[in-house]
Amino acid sequence: MKKKILAMTLAAVMAVSLAACGGGKDGSGDSGNGGGASGDGVNITIFNSKIEVQEQFEEMAKEYSEKTGVGVEVYYSNDTVAAHMATRYSANDPYTLSMVDAKDVYSLAAEHAVDLSDQDWVSKTNYAISVDDKVVGFPVCIEARGLIYNADAIKNITGKDFNPEDYKTTEEFAALLEELVAGGMAAPTAVMKEDWSLAGHFLSETYEEQPEVEEFVQALYKGEADLANNSKWNAKMDTFDLLLKYNYAADSPVAAEREVSEQKLAEGEVAFMFGGNWDWSMINAYEYSENMGMMPLPQTATDGTNEKLVGGGSKYFFIDSSDNTTDEQRQAAKDFLNWLVSDAEGNAFLTEKCNLVPAYSNIDAQSLDPLSLSVKKYADEGKLIANYDYLPDDHYSKCGASFQKYMAGQVDRAGLAAEIESYWSSTTPVEH
């Protein structure tokens, strides 16, 4: 049964966010697995910070090693990406290839990353990261955030095919939720309580959808932003309040367990949940509905932001440039990246094994899951609002805790805005 598969990995998945790495098997928090080195072949190490695909990477490493003779070991860690990478570099023990977040590429590239500007894959993507006019970040995939919907569950109540474009505003969305309740769906929404979802994903859209994102963030740093009276903040919070109102766990929202929310959404007990295409890694463990997808978060807006998802390149590989990595290892790492983009088996690994939306124009993605297909559609149509890649490392933990207080009724909207403003004005700006 699919649910048994989830039970094997659930503890690790729930322990970390998408921004963090997975659990370890020793005191250091590191865990390695993969193909053993062939007799006289070169060996490379890969750091994977995306817990959902750790098992797939380990299996790939064995197969890739057998096929190419290159020994591959794959690691992940309980620590945040930034902290883990700092530890490895301070110990003069870097990975050959590191999969990190965009902000980590910007902070590490000048000192630690190889120039990849001459690689063939560069011309096939719009999402590569460049620093000092050098391509240093290989985009692993495209991810996006929005409202996940279960179209079958909605149609079972309304009797009509669900069209996301009919529900762009908070008012239109509220009317649909009320219709679902009247039709017998006790609670049409699920709200995740995890700090990374609340602050790393939902709150960050308040910044990302500003007319001038950098200007707004700098105003937050300077203590000059008036969040409580910001139109985007209030539009977002109006929708968040609506999601809370119809939440199946409305009586105790901070006690809701992610796996329960994912199951209810998958099986149609609820119809909507804010999240991203990465949620499919949990949804597909249940008896999920056939017709599911992602849509922009409904909000009363006139700037078109309620017609787009928020996302872009997600997770980036860079190759170590230090003396601790040999030229042979660097070439093997480049070969591996080119294998992902230009080889049919590498393509299948990304799209079929890992269910990732490819960031490369040459990769076919018809076999993707429903959420990823939605993301690809919006990406192909140019309807992705860019991620803001420079949030401080503790943004989601500290602001997420404030959001949890709001969900528990311990602070009102004005108080939540004040706590977020206080956080920003007391933290150190991220250089970029």
C-alpha cells in the first residue's frame, strides 16, 4: 500500500524544510550513500539538500557509477545549507558538487565555484546563476508556489468542471468555499503550520510581489516599511484568513500535521492547500484524486499577481574550485551535469525518477505529475513571479514562529506585522 512507503521516510521529511537538508546517521548530521568507486576511476561527492529526492539520488549514484566507472557518493545533512557548507569548507573537506539554494551560490561562488560559462547546457536554460559575469550555478529544476487544488473534489460538490481562472480574487474564492461547505464539504481547506511554509513560502510572497522588491526589502532592513498598511500584505493576509476560517484544523491550526493535510487534499476531503509542486512527493503516497493542479493564490489585486505563480529556478549545483578537488574530479562533475541535461537517461532521472520540472528547453516533461505540469504551464507562459533569493537564514524560523502565534490567536494582524518589521530591522542584510 502506498501509505506504507510514506511511513518509511516520514520522520525525516517532517524534520526538515525544503530549504534544509535531510537527517543524518551519525553525530555530525552527515549521511552518505551511493556507488562505490571503481578500481582506478575518479571519485566525486555530491551534496543533496533536497530531502524528497535523496533516495533517488542514491539509486542513481550506483547506476551512474556502474555505467561510467566514476565513483559517486551522495550526502545530505540535518544542518541548514549555509551552516553545513561552512563546516565542510572550514574542514577543507568540500564536496565536488554541491546542490544549494540560490542565496548560497551568491555567497559562495566568488571563493569556491568553478566558472561553467563554456558548458553546453548554459544555452538551454534561462535560470542559470552568474556571479561576476561567470556562470556558476546549474539550475536543478523549476519549482513554484501557489494554491494546490483537488478538481475532482470540487466537481463532486458543484457538479461543474473546476476552472482556476474563475477564482482570481479573494471574494470569488470565498464564494466558492461557501458553496463547498453548503454542498457538504465540512472544511474545504488545509493550512500547513510549518515555519518554512508560513514564512519561507507564504510570507515571502508579500515581498516578491511588491512593485520594487529590493527597495521594499531595504526599507524593512532600515525599519522604514509600514507593513501593516501595505496593500500587498493585507491582500495576502485577507486570503490567509480565509484559508484559516475554512481550515479542517481551525480549532487547533498549529497542531495540524503535514501528512494529515496532504492526505486529506489527495483524497478529496479538502479541496485547497497552499504549497508547491514539491508536495507531490507526499500526495502520491496516498490514493490521490486524478485531477489535481496548482493555481495562483487568489487575492484582490489589480497588478496581475493573482494570475501568476511565484517561483523559478530551485536548487543549484556548483562545482568546487579549491585545491581539495582535482581537475579530474571537476571534469567528472561537469560530465555529470551534462549527463543530466543532454542524455536521455539523465533527463529521465530528473523528470521521471525525481518528478522535477526541468529548467532546460530541450528536456521533454510530459510524464510529470499534475502539480509539476501546472508549474511548467505557467513557466512556459511566462507567468512566474521571480523568487527573492536573499532572505536571511533565520527568516523562516523566526517569522514562521510569529505566524504560528497569529494562527493560535496570540497576536492580531497588526501585531504580526510589527513582529515581522522588528525581525527585519534587527537582522543583518544579506550581501548580493
